[in-house]
Amino acid sequence: MSIKFRLILSNLAMILIPIILFFFGSILLVIVFLGDFREIAQFLPESHQYHKTVQEDTRLFLELKELSAKNPDVLMNEDYLESLTERFNKIETGLIIRKESEIFYATNDLLTIQATNLPKFGTEISFRNLEHVGNQTFSIKQHDFFLQNGEKISLFLMKDASPWNQFVKTFFPILFSLLLLILVGTNGLLTYFVSKSIIKPINHLKTAANYIKNGDLEHSISVQRNDEIGQLTLAFEEMRSQLSQSHQLQKQYEENRKELIASISHDLKTPITSIKGYIEGLRDGVADTPEKRSHYMQTIYTKAVDMDHLIDELFLFSKLDLGKLPFHLEMVDIKDYLIDYLEELSFDLQKQNVRIDFQYNPVIHYPVLMDREKFKRVLANIINNSLKYMNKDEKKLNLSLISTKNKITLTIEDNGSGIPEESIPFIFDQFYRAEKSRNKLTGGSGLGLSIARMIVEEHKGLIQAESVLLVGTRISITLPHCFCSKEVTS
């Protein structure tokens, strides 16, 4: 349930619940004060649309009214009027007959009423009407008529309404207090529960945010709601998870960077130490024959070349990482490009006893946008990396091209030692080395595949790896198919 819908229901409840509670509270108060809810009708004005039955006092009043029309003189007979006393007592109602301005007849309970306090002649009331008569309040039915001699007669059917007055005076303050109490209680409870349902998960988010602020990215929060706060909690948890992964990755990068610096320091220090040793040998005359001097000079040169290659690798990586290496893209048929490249490489591969196989469709073109020199660096890094770890007697290197409507995929597959499964997702990351130990057989800075990834991405491509230990590794490079109108070059 959304917070918006919950607030709407809460507002409706704040209106409906007080009304319902007030209604039942009023009924309870009426029963307490009057004994029966129906007794209130005895003091209320009658309406033929509201009451479906005629009460006894109304029936008696109608009889007297009818008699005043047929034989009004009978109503001036005190004996007849006394005969009605039992009926009046039964319905707790009194009778007053006023003749002109004097009271002609009054039942015992109304003897204290003064004629001047009664409603005037001509204000006939056929339904109950509460009137103040002296110091009392009565429910009055009045009927005015004339005798045959023309005298004015007023008939009053009166019921003491003092209990009603007492009820009203006591009931309405209590009712007002009850209404106020219901409103305050209902609004307070609803506000408490609604605010609690909102504030509690917000406090959980606040606690989780404090954990993140203090560097604890492992404190997760569960999502148990489907409203806006639940969606916020889910987004917060996803953010925390991504921050945790980013932190772990950054931590791994830092460890790899430290290891890289240590490894590079070692790689630089080792040839420098060798160069210093051979130069001292030359200076001290240890190389006392032309053959030894030539060997020392060749070793110094080889070590210097290795250092130059390492520095060049670091410089290239730095420029790629900063995005400051320019790319000169041109449309190239990668099939012809690879044929030429492998022909140049074949002599070195033959010396290392590596059999190479290149599969492609000779009747179609494979056009891509490529920087020739930069892409040659990609191929060199991948192939050199494969050659380092080929530990089998029969070494194989298989290349293949597959062209689809929108892309061209180059696959380079070797039969080397393979890469551990847990290392595959990271081999193209910056400063990552799947091989933790450095040795003279493999060497390298650990930047080759990272540089390859950066160059491929600059070509709007994708590079991926699959590997099985002791079986081999497959590197796939996917480049966008070029639909340019220019002539394809090899």
C-alpha cells in the first residue's frame, strides 16, 4: 500500500471513526439518562413523515379536537373532563381548558399554571412544541375553538418537559466533551500509527546511512514494504551493494597497484644491477678477451632493451588511462590485415615451434574502423601472453573471423596452461595479474591485457575471455561492422 493511499485512508478514518463513535456514544448516553432511546420521541415535535404510528397523547388530542367540532359544550362539562383523568394519568399528560382569559378547568398537576402564561388564542399547535410556561417547560398541543355563544375556548394538552430540559442541559456538555475526546483520541492514535509506519523505516535508513558514513558497507537492510519507502529502501540497498563492490574492487586495485609498483621496481632494479655488474667487469678488466667483452656488451644491451620496453609499456598505459593517446581510425578489411600480420609473425612463431591456423571466409570482406598500429599492439599483447604460458610439446594458436550483420568477431585461441576461473573476470582490469608470482620465464608488467582492453574499447569494441585450466584460453574481440562507402584497405 502506497504512502499516498495510506494517508488518504487515514484522513477518511479521522472523519468516519469519530462520527461512528459519536453516534454510538450518543445512543449510550440517551439510554443512561432516559432509560430508553424511544422516550426521546415524547418530547420532540411530531412529523407525519417521521412517525409511522400515532402515540396515545396524540390520539386523545385528536378525539378532543373532534369533539370540539361536533359538540363543544361537552368539553365544558367538568364531570366529563374528570372522567378523562385516568387516561391523562396513564400518559403522564395534563389538560387545561381556558375560557376567554380565565382557566375553566385544569388537571391536578397543572393547577399552578396561570392563564396569562399560556399561548394566546389563535396560535393553535397540533404537534408537540416545547414552551416555557412560568418557571417550567412543557410539551404543548393547543386547539382553539368557539362555543355556540361565541366564547373563545383554548384546549391545552400539556406534558412536563423538565426531564428533557435536564437531559439537554446535562447531555450536550457531555456530548461535546465526548466528541472532543473522540476527535483527539482518534486523530492521536491514527497519527501515531501512520507516522510510526513511516518514521520507523526512515530510522532504519538513517541507521544504515550512519553505517555507510562510518565506512561499514556490509550492513544490509531488508526490504519488507511495497510503498515509496520500500522502493527507497531497495534503491538504498542497491546503492550500498554497489558501493561495497566498488570498495572491494578499489581495494583490489590498490593491492594490485602496490604489487605492480613492487614488481616494476624489481624488474627495473634487476637489469640495472646486472648492467652495473657487467660494466664493473669491463672496467676492472674481467672481460679480458674479445669474446667476453662482446658477451658483456650484448648482455648490457639486452637488459637496456628490456627496461626500455617496460617503461614504454607504462607510458602507453598511462596515456590510455588518461585518454590522451590519439587514434587514427580508417576503414580496414581485418581479414587482409591479419593475413599480413601473421605473415610477419610466422618466422618468429616457427622458431618457437608454434603451429598457427587462421580460419575465415575468403569470398567476403570484413570491414572495420581501425587504428592499424594500436590494433597491432592488441594482437601482440594477446599472442605474446599466450606464448608465455604454452607449456605443451605441440603448441597451437588458432585465429578465426566471424561476420554478422552488425559486428565482426575475431577469436584467438591457444592450448596453453589456462587461467583460473576466479581470475577470468579480472584479467582485463587495470593492474590485475592472475599470476601472483613473477619469474624469469613469464616476466611482464601485468599491463598487457589491460592495454588491449583499453585499445579495443577505443575502437567501440568488446574483448572477452574464456579459459579452462590445462586446456587453453580463448580471447574474443568484437568490433562494429563498418558500413562506410569508402574503399576497404588491407
